[in-house]
Amino acid sequence: MSVYDTCRVCGREPVRWDLRLFEDVLLCPVHEALTRDAVQETSSRPSWESPFGVWLAIGSYDSDGREFVVCSRDRGHSSTHDVGTLCRWCVTSYVEMVRYSREEVLARCETDPEDVRYRDEIRRRQTQLLRAVEIRLVTKDEALQVLERLARPLRGASV
Ligand SMILES: [Zn+2]
Ligand SMILES: [Zn+2]
């Protein structure tokens, strides 16, 4: 599978196109649900407090009769689409942010295991991973793998 037909966040198999929040924003069931919930949670907030804008009419149409729209949150986002639906660019940048947070949580540890701060670093990462599992950024198995990798040098040292 190429990078273009997998989840934008984790690279897993995406949900079927007709069940997607956006046909062209590919997400696996877990990250699709996460994004949907985020949209739902923020839908009652004023637009400047939500990461998701909706399309507003500007009163003009293209030659095929499709309505030009701008995003309620960021006037730089524009398209032709149905008025009142979610801005695709806002969803895309939210998904990018999720992907970045996930990579950060799963990243290798930069602290040297010999360093006295290594144990504190592991503790910090553990808290971070627990939180990431809670908000469905990573799976429990992924979190355990990272922890296992982080703890390995310590075990080696105690022998
Ligand atoms: Zn995913
Ligand atoms: Zn937008």
C-alpha cells in the first residue's frame, strides 16, 4: 500500500470511502473516530475557539453553478462546496497535528541511558504514553512497545 491510501495519522488501513468524514482525508477507524469526536466536541464553541471551520457562502458561483465558499475560521481557506459543511483544510490541519503528536509520543528517547536523568525521562514518557492511549493517539500495544524499548537499557545495566 502506498502512503496515499493509508491512514494519514498512523498508516493503517483507512475506513471505507463512503463512511469517511472526508472522502479525501484517509483515516483508519480509530483516528476517524477521534477526529469525528473532536468535531462534535467543539461544534458548540464559537468558531475562533474551534479548530474546525464551516463553509460560508460568499454569494458567487463558478461556471458549473457550484457555490464559492470561505471557511468561518480562516478566510484563507476557500473552495466550492456545500455551505454549512466542515472546511476540509481545517480537518486536514487537525489531522496533521494529530499525526505530529503521535510521532512525538512514539519517538526514540534522546536521553542517554547512562545519564542520571534517564529514569526521569522514562517516567515522563510513561505519563505521556498513558495519556496518548487514553485519547486514542496510540494503541495500548504501541505504548507497551515504546516502554519496553525505553526500559531495556536499564535492565541491561542492572545485571
Ligand atoms: Zn490511524
Ligand atoms: Zn478552514
